[in-house]
Amino acid sequence: MDSSFRASVLLSIPVNEVDAAVEESRKRHERSFDALWGERYKAGIVIVNDGSSNDDFEVARAVLGEFLTKNNILVLHNQSTPDPDHPLLGLKAVFTDNEDVYEMKSVAGSFYVRFFFKQEDGSEVVGTAISSTHAGAGVSPSSARQATVSNFLKAKGPELLNSFQEGE
């Protein structure tokens, strides 16, 4: 009368089939950029170190990431061995300290940026490399380096943004 029954069904599914289904779902969602981010961003990108020292790369990556985000290109993450499903932006930045000018730090920076991604068939498409040398100054070595990257982006930013359109 006031009783209930519990019934169970024993089901067995091979672990490798579950893992394969989870992996396929993850890849489908990562490729479906619009489903994740809507209209806010035009693209998502992973910035990888193309040969800079870690300190130089991190300074350049931070300024470049901010620039890309302001231009509706989402920097998904930064890592040395990224997931190949995402487009990649290879960045090499090398800074050289110069003599102080009026108690300011002066820096020259050489930059090499290339855009590349994998197509559905696994082939790699590489955009034109953008290379340039610029100088900057600041009250500290860090601010001088940031100014140098900003000067690079002022000069080469439109060209860099065009490489995203070419890759689509």
C-alpha cells in the first residue's frame, strides 16, 4: 500500500566507445566557434612562441592579445603545444636594450608573426609572414618593450588583421 519498488537495468558499454564519443563531441564543439561565442568574435586564435625567449614572448603576447581581442579576435589560450584544431599565430619577438634617453629606457624590437591553421583534410595553410623592427621608450624596460610592441601593431596591425580574413 505505502510501499515502493526500485528497478535497475544493468548495462555495459565499452570504455573506448564512451571515450571516442566524448572526444568527437569535444572536437565538434571546438570547431563550432559561433555556437560558443556568438557574434562577439570573428575568430579564435592560439598564440604560440615561434622562437622568442619566454620573457620577450610573454611581453609581446600580452600586448598582441589585447590588440586582437579589441579587434574581435579571441585569444583562446597560449601554450607551447596547442590543440591543432585551432588556428595558430606564431610570434617571435626579440628585444634589444639601448642607452637611456633623458632618463627613459629605449628598446628596439624585431618581430616575426605568421598565421597558420589546419584544414579539414589535415593540410596546413600558412599565411604571409609579417616581419618588422620598431623602437619604443618607457620609464622601465618593461614599459619600453610594451611601447615597442604597440609601435609594431600601429604599423603592421591592419596587415595582421587582413591575414585572418585571408585564412577564412
